Amino acid sequence: TAELCVCEGVPICTCSFILSSSRAAGMNGNGPSKFVDPLEDPLPGVGTYEDFNTIDWVREKTKDRDRHREITNKSKLSTVALLHSISDAFSGWLLMLLVGLMSGALAGGIDIAAHWLTDMKEGVCLIGFWFNHEHCCWTSNETTFKERDQCPQWQSWAELITGTSEGPFAYIMNYLMYIFWALLFAFLAVTLVRAFAPYACGSGIPEIKTILSGFIIRGYLGKWTLIIKTITLVLAVSSGLSLGKEGPLVHVACCCANILCHLFTKYRKNEAKRREVAAFTLRSINPFGNSRLVLFYVEFHAPWHMLELAPFILLGIFGGLWGALFIRANIAWCRRRKTTRLGHYPVMEVLVVTALTAVVAYPNSYTRMSGAELISELFNDCSLLDSSQLCGYKPVSVLADRPAGEGLYTALWQLALALVFKIMVTVITFGMKVPSGLFIPSMAVGAIAGRLLGVGMEQLAYYHHDWFLFKGWCSPGADCITPGLYAMVGAAACLGGVTRMTVSLVVIMFELTGGLEYIVPLMAATMTSKWVADAFGREGIYEAHIRLNGYPFLEPKEEFEHSSLTVDVMRPRRSDPALAVLTQEGMTVEEVEALVESTRYSGFPVVVSQESQRLVGFVFRRDLLISIDNARKRQEGVVGASQVVFTEHAPAHAADAPPPLRLRGILDLSPFTVTDHTPMDITVDIFRKLGLRQCLVTHNGRLLGIITKKDILKHMAQIANRDPDSILFN
């Protein structure tokens, strides 16, 4: 996870923001707001939020600032308070250490387990069934350089069942066992997700981005989601489906952060420190079996030339076209899944897609191997003694550009078929009810296209080295073109086309491969990919899924170019009933409860009177109900006829009247307001930058209406000719 820390614009390290959201959502059950009654005790539940609602970032910031100020002031009074202040400051660093260790350990364990189960589809190790193919043959003295993956300790299923590994019957037996294991793993994955943790499906990144913006999805970062996602991610990857584990690992790491935060009353974020501990954990576990911290280590022998920027840009164009095509096709398929009977049979869908994938993938060695193994093979720079089919050149005595041999031509045909297969099957796989990431499949598509182009350029340079394109830098017998570099650039281009990342993607590719000197080719390809993909639509795959699910997410990159005003967007509209408000005094408990019960609003403005409509503040529905309920239980004399007052001093009341209920303590006295003539582009910027949940609209100090995040998203959907009712939550 450390190496994928900056994933899709959602850094794993910034998951500490989610802790703020989750804790504010009531997961710790204590809000600092006080109920103003004779006991002056804090009320459990006040200051928390209901499920599928947006938190008030400003209120949460204020509460945290008040908490910090109180601890600082108390630290000057006694040694115990000083120690508490120090432990409070240190707890953040300790939390980051634990999050890094836990997420790094889970990432390593998932990788090791997925590698083992993937190899189990083809055979088993006789000296220990828990060894994967590579580890099984590590200690063998009977392997050869050309057949390094063949050893007597590892046997295929045909060898175990029929006693032979040759012939058509053995091939059919291995074929059937491959399909059996794939179906078994996929069935277990989808069944566990449906039975124990429905939130464990998908990549999780659209939901994580939405939660980071302040939205509450209870249980999405809980312990059951973490446990089931970890187990089913291994099963889904091992089934051979066209999906990756890197996106879901972001979800796993955020679950770790959310769960561990309950051990501390306060936390801090430090991206560099968290990465440093996660990298230490990965190095200790050594999941890649090569003592390196990179998944696809590259070491190319020839430097790239400036003229090669042209084919690199061509790969960028391909990546942009693939990204735009994939997003449109995948969203159309997912929408069909949501709106037709297909969505009622998720288990059957997973099994059918798995069976189709296994049947088509097995005959082709490049689709049969795991996505990570395929990418590693495509990134490989051929040496003179390399036994890979991709290195099937005609024999020469020096390491230079060589003519393609029969083995390479066979590999190219297989790769071309694999490219078509990966493009088609990834569209219907991403979004099924199993954990599924998009990093590895997108990189695989680009790496295949890049390797094909790289080999083509290599053969062109070999047979036509006298062309003006190659003169001066690619002489006969020189090692000019590196097909593995083209594969790496193509992988970055396709991933960029799907996710619309640029700089962060180049950093990720550098961390995945260790190739610092290839930043310029990577940047050229990713920028081209983004520009081409943006020509067909500015949304990346994760933003498109956020919109498909109706989450209230304000995309920071989306520009608001309409010239509307807040009065055009606010509620109530001209044909709507008047805005539901509370007065600072004069309303009874019974009247307040009736107003709350008759509406579904999450909060109410408080005004001086119904006649003046002068704004006093804003009170949340949840806080109001909890305070009234607690007052009935804990405060004598509070009945339906009791007056509810939000003023600092209770008004005089008759001796025989019930005592008033003072709720000034739950009133937000400084709600954000804009005037009715504020341009909407400014209002949208205010919501984005301050993380507002709602904003009140006034005219000369008088309350006119309210704008929520949902109102803004609906308005933006109308401007873009989309269905405004697709925004499901607030």
C-alpha cells in the first residue's frame, strides 16, 4: 500500500480525514456540545449525524479547536494535565505508526495469499501445499535455466490425477481444474460479500472520495468490511477475473485507520511518516520475493532517444481513447445492471463472467497468468539468455536490436488476442459484487499495446536503420529500442486515460518500477492521454461511478460556468410553501415537535419572529430531537406546553406555567450566509473549499431561503442536461 499511496487522487495517507468524518458521525458517541440545564451535563448524541448525511466541517473544526484550547489551558495548571497534553499530541504519531504497520501487513498478506491461490489453479507443491509455484522450486536442484519454473516438487493437477503431464487428456484435465478453481474462488468471494459485508464489493474509491468530502456511510469503514474485503480480495484476484487489488487496498487501509482511531481521543496526519512505516512493513514481509519495494522492477540497458517521444505520444493517444471508451462502456453496463433484472442476480453474474473468463483465458498463456505477472513479463528487458517467448529473437552474439524469430511472432499473435480479450472482459468485470480494482487491468491493456508497438519499432530500426528517423543514434548492431520501456509507457497512458491522473500517476509508476530516468516519456504519454480522454468527457472512472450512485460529491476540478444567482437555486422556490423555521422564543415543545415531524429537513433556521424573519442561527434536527427527549427525562416540569427558547436569558413566565426549555447551547450562532444576489460560481467555490453542508440566503439581514449541497448538485446536473433526481443523498 505504501507504493500506491497516491491512488486516484485519494492518498491512503489522507484517510485520517475519514477518521474525522467517522468520529463526527457518532462512532465515538460523544459530542462536546452542552445541554443548558441545571445539571450542565453533555448529552450523548448531540453533535453527531445520521446515516447518508453530510457532516458540517465548520462545526467539527470549531469543536476540535475548542478541545485543543481546553487541553492547552489545563496543561498549565498541573503536572497531570501537562502529561495529558503531551500524550494527546503524541497519540497522533502513534496512530499513524499503527495504521502504517497494519495496512502494510495486510497488503503483504493479501499479495502472498493471492499468489498462492492463483498458482493452485494449475497445480500443487508436494513438499508443502502452502508454497506457491515459485517458492516450491526455490530449493530444488533439478531446475534448468530455460525451464526454471519446472521442478519435480511441483506437479500439475493432471500429473496428480492421471500420472502424466503430456497429451490431450492431461491438457483437458488441467483445463477443467483451472475452471473449477476459478469458479470456486469467485463463488466464495461473492457469497461472503453478500452474506456479511455488502460494502466490501467494488474498488471502494468512489465511496472513499465521497466520505472524504464529509459524507456519512455507516459501516463502510467498519471491522466486518475490513475482514471480508481482505478475504474476498484474495479470492477475487485468484479467480482470474480481470481485476486488480490496488484500488481495494486503499479501502482496506482506510478501514484500518478508522478502526484504530477509536483507540485515541486525538490524531494527526503525516503522509511521509505513514509511508515510512508502511514501507518498512512491506520490506519486512517481502511479498514480492525480490527484496525490493517495487512490484515491477525495471532496469533497461539502453537510454531512450528524443525521437521516441513520437511513439510515446501515440501510446498516450491510444490510452486516452481506451480510457474514454472504457468509461462510457462500463458506466452503460453498470447502469443496465442497476435498472434491469441483471442486478437481481449478482452471484449468477459473477459465476458467468468467471466461467467465460476462465474458458477463454486458459488457452492463451498471456491471459492465463495473473495480471501482475503479465505486466512484469511485458516490462522485462530481454537478455541474451532469456527463455521468455517475448525474447524469441534469432540468435546473435551481442546484446543489440535483433531480428524477430518464430517464438516472438507467436507471442505477438497471442498478445494481440490478449489485448482484445482484456479490453472486452474488463468492461463487464469492473463493478461486479466482488472486490475489484482497475489499476492492474488498465496497466495490462496499455502494457500489451506498448510492447506490440515497441517490438514493431525495434524491427523497423533493425531492418531500416538507414532511414532518416534512425540516422545518427541507431546504427547497425546497436541496442536502440527497448520494447519493455514502451510497455511501461503504454501502461501509464491507459491508466491515466481511465483515472485522469497525471503527476501523481507518474510518481506511482516511478514507485512501482523504480525507473526515475523515464519520467519524461511517462509524463508525455500521461498528459497526452488525459487531453485526448478529456475531449470525450472530463470525468474519470471514479467520478463517473460517484455520479452513477447519486453520491453528493462536488468535483473540485469541475468548472461552474453558468451565470445564475443563489436566488435561482435556493429553496423555497416561488411555487413552494414557506421555509420551515423556528423562532427564538414563543414556540412550545409540542409545536416544535410537530414541525419536525411534518418535515424531513436535517436542520432549521432560527429567526427572531415569523414577522421579522431576522436570522439568529441554525439548529440541526438531530440535536433538537435528542435535546428535547433528554429534557423530558432529566428536567422536571418539561411538558408539551413548555416554551422552547434560544435566547441567552429565559423570558419571564407565569408562576403556574411549566418551566421553559433553553436550547441555546445547541444553536449555531454563526451559520454561513450569502445574499440572494451572490453569483452561483462563488457559492459553489464556498461549498467546495469550506466543505459546507448548507448555506442560508438572506436579503438585508432577512432570511429568504437555504441552499444545500444537494441543491447545488441538482442545479449542476440540470445545466449539464442530466437527470437532477439522480442525486440521491444530501
